[in-house]
Amino acid sequence: MTDAGPVPVPPPGIDDPEVLAEIAILLARYEAALMANDIATLDASFWRSPQVRRFGAGENLYGFEAIAAYRLARPGGAPPRTILRQSITSFGRDFATADIEFQPSGSSRIGRQTQSWVRLPDGWRIVSAHVSFMTAPG
């Protein structure tokens, strides 16, 4: 086994601890709202713009109105799930990505959720989101 050398230190502005903490709080709030089907909190998490996107497991939603309509039409909200892994990376003070691997209760499928968060004048908002599934390894 060879030594690959020291782990590189992220450039300045990458993984700012304050930004990481802010996004971690927002992710926990989003997850709680998702499990409770708290549509108001879920909607408040997204940028209210025709430019926001959410690509789900079975739908491609363009614009806030389409995302909000999807939430209203979805009976009961998201099924229970277990978070397997969460990763947040910040880039400067106003942009971060969040990636979650999860497993729906009673399923062997592994889900993946990616969100791009931007600090806008009215606070942090998701500007792009993607959810997909894969078969569990094994």
C-alpha cells in the first residue's frame, strides 16, 4: 500500500463551518417536513421562481408552481425512510450542495437526493433538486 500523501485542504471558502451548520439545520427541517407532509415548510424551502427545478423519481417539475402543485396532489406525502448518509459541501457563503442516501422503510432500494441551496435575499432556498433510486447492492 502506498501513501497518497497528505489529504488536501479545501481552498478558502469551501466548507465554511457556519454555512455547513446552517444547511444541516435546513436539511433536518426539510426531512421533518417531508416525513410529516408539512407542505408549507416544504414549499418555503424552494425558490419561488419559474427557474427552480425538481426532478423526482417519476416526475420532472419546472418552476415553483409545478413543484407546489405536485406536493398538493401527492396523497400522504413521502413514505418513511432511513437516512444512510448525508454530505454537505459549501462554496463560499451563499451556495451549498446537499446529498442524501436513504432507504425507504420495507424496501431494499437505495434512494439518492441532491439539493442545491442558494442564499437569496429572503434566506436559503433550494434552486435545484433531484431524487432517484437504485437497487440495493448484494
